[in-house]
Amino acid sequence: MNNDNNPPILPRQPFPDVSRLLRHRRVLEALFGTAGREFTIRELSLESHVPYATTWRLVEALAAMGAVRVRRI
């Protein structure tokens, strides 16, 4: 049997956004540990002990995935 027509099988890697989210688990724990609560980026950053800019990027990634809703005030 000739396998020349089959494409090579590459190892699966997580999506870049998912792997970034998993590195900052404290943000996820703070966000999803209090269901129904609304946070500002600053509040979430302080509660999770993650820098503001990192928290902002993570929230943007979660919003792009549809995991959270972002409301601008």
C-alpha cells in the first residue's frame, strides 16, 4: 500500500489563546468562581494578582471565544 497520498499527521497543539488562558488560571478562577458577578478589568486584575495589561488581553481573548460578555462603561 502506497502512503504517498496521505498528508503527514502533525501532533495536536492547543490554540494559542487557550494555552495563554491556562497559564493565567488565577484570572479564570476569579472570573468564573463568582458566577454572575461583573468585574472591571482593574478589579479582576487586583483579585487575581495578574497585571492589568495581561488581564485585559485575557478578557479580550475570552470575549472573542464567546466565553464572557464585555460591556464598555
